[in-house]
Amino acid sequence: MNSQITLLKPKSTIVISLNKADLVAQEKLNKLSEAYNFDSEQVIATYITSAKTGQDVTNMFDKIAQAIALYK
């Protein structure tokens, strides 16, 4: 899947959000996080998030804002 991400838009920056953390067992979340932790310059972060509890939502948007600031 890593090569598919690169093919989509080679100069893009990607942040992966694994949402609904409040509904999934921690063990499953850890496995998903490992599976979506790509070794790529494009994927700058993977977050396990929950919109309901707010888990890592602010951190994720902070990371996106930092990437935008560096791009300009």
C-alpha cells in the first residue's frame, strides 16, 4: 500500500487518522497503528483518534498545521 500512496500524488503530505478509538479494543488499535505506520516521507504521522472523546484530535490538527506552515 505504501507504493500506492506515493503514486497518488508524489509531492503530497499525509496524516493518517484511525478514528473511533473509543469503540475499539486497545490491542486492536495497536495492531492497526502498526499496520498503518508507513515508512514514507509522505506519511508524516499516524494517530489513533476519537471524535467522541477528543483523543489525539488536537495533536493531529497541530501536526497538519505544522506541515502547512513548513510548506509555505
